[in-house]
Amino acid sequence: MPIRPIGAIVATSADSMSTGVSIRPLTGGRVLVNDPGTHRLVLFDSTLQHGTVVADTTSRTAKSYGDGLFGLTWFTGDSSLIRDRLTGAFLVIDPAGTIARIIPAPGGPHAVLDRPPDPRGYDQAGHVVFPAPPTYFLGLLSRDFVGDTLMRGPDSAAILREDLVTRRVDTIAMLQAPRVRQAVTRRVNGGRGKPALNPMPSSDDWALAGDGTIAVVRVRDYHVDWIRPDGHVTSTPKVPADWLRLSDSAKAAIMDSVRARDSTLAATRDDGPAPLVERRVYVEPADLPDYRPPFLSGFARVDAEGNVWVRENRSELVYDIVDRNGALVDRVRLPGGTTLAGFGPGLAYLMAHTEHGVRISTARIR
């Protein structure tokens, strides 16, 4: 199927925001933006030219942003959820952009996670859905271990959901995780870990649709599992892809090339060798996949029509668009330097990263 450019840009924000912003498209083209770099929530109109501050660090208590709001996502209807990292509570933002109420953090036996998770969405059945926290490698070592070791991470990762009434957390799906390692140092009085570089991670991806269905994109044979909030799974056919096998010698050559690149980078810096490059650790060649992954994990999104957008593993920003039947219905190229951030009816919201910050744009899908 040929690749086509995404449709025309119809609106671009007048002001730049900090990196790390998250957005929540609303009805009528409005957009709620969480800008953690400036500690504020802003509600923009459909032109993205006029914004109303919902919460910031200087407003009265009713609009206080605090120091840890993150994870902006949808809730019931046109309301939104955002989590306070410091307390673990959820703030509910109503369609007018007002902080309507606060859902307290769980306590007692239901507080099963050490840190509040990053919410990815609401499944319309009473649950907030989020990825499992990253592996804490030091915690996997025996208590009497002291020294240095290169640890291999788990082969799978969970998608979790939290019931907002009972505050219980359970697993809704398991994913194939990328092969990761960490160089871990433990001393008698403490320890630290340094992630090993994997130049070709191969893992499943996932995204949450507006009706609460989870689209899990499987990397092993490139198909989509659709998981309803009640746990029912529908597996659709394989998506067409070019599969390139990686022999053992090819894997070794890739790792040698990465090491040589980093060595050259360190040697050519004007201010001397780059400390981070010189101290970098790497995964083993055997950790690379047997086939070049057809897509890049971490970028999947579900549009307003229920199709999942999967970013192809190529230098260009190209997305496969796969419908609920598993059919590849379109391939779309995004402008360079942008990130796919969300969708409205017939629209895609893009974030352009510039030297002055992030600007949000609205583009027609066709």
C-alpha cells in the first residue's frame, strides 16, 4: 500500500510549551493541555490561539497546580483525569476546564504500588489503565550480594488497571517486553543501576480506545489483539510487513557498529570525551531480535474511529492504520520532527519539537 502525507494543518498554537506536555482533545475542537514544565493546565479553543489557565502555581487554592500533576487522559464524557504525583490522588477536570472534584489516593491494603502509576486512559467500566512500573533491578538481587553485575530484565510486562471505587489493581494483559539489561552496582551502603543500550528493541505495543477497548499490537507476527474491558479478546489477522532476518553475524555487526559510532562520538567532541558515551554499557548481540521489528513500540494510538495507528520501523514518520478487523487500511506520513499526540473526529493532533519548545498543531487526517 502506498504512503501518503497526512492532510493539511488547520491550526497551530501561538505559544510554545515545554517538553513533556500531554493533551486531551475535547468536543468542538477544544484541547486541554498539561504543561508540567511551566506547572499549568491550559484549555485552548479550536484555533489553538486562545488559552484559559485551568490551574497553575500562582492561582488561588482552588486552581493550584502543585508540583506533581501528570498523566492527563480522558474520563467519562468530556471530562478528564490528571494524577497528582505527590499524593496519588486524581483530579477530575470537567468539560468547562474546572477542577470538579478529587478522587483520593488509595490507602491500606489496596495501596499495592509504591508509586502512583502513569494513567493512559479510562476503560468506561470503572478502571484507569496504565503500564506496570519499570523493573527495579536492585530489588531483584539477594540481600547478601555486594559487587557489580549485568542483569537481564524480564521478558514480559503487564498492562494494569485500577478500580476507582475499590482501588484494587489487577492485570488485564501481558506484553512481550524489549530485551533490557542493567549494569548494577551494590555496595554495603547503597547501590545504583545503569541501563544497557539496546539499539533494536523488539516489543509489543498498546493503546486504549475511547470505548475502553485495548489494542495490543504483537511484534512476534504483527497482528492486533483487541481486549474489551470484560477481558474478552479478539485476535485479528496479521498485518502485511517486510520481515528481515538477522543472523548471529548480523547481530554482532550491529553491536560493533554502535560501539564504533559511540567511540567516534566521544573522540570528536570539542570539549573532550563524552563521559556518558565512554561509560555506556550495551546489551549482548544475542539480545537483539531474530527479525527486524516491523514497528517501533511506544507510539501506538487509537483514533476517533477506533483504528489503531502503529509507527513503522523506518527513518520517516510513517504510521500503519489498522482497523478493528485487522486490515491495513492506510499508511500516513507525518511531518518531520513531530509526535502524534491524539485525535478528534477526522483530525490528528501533532506536537512539533523546536528549539524554542513544543507547538501543538491540528491536521486533517485526509
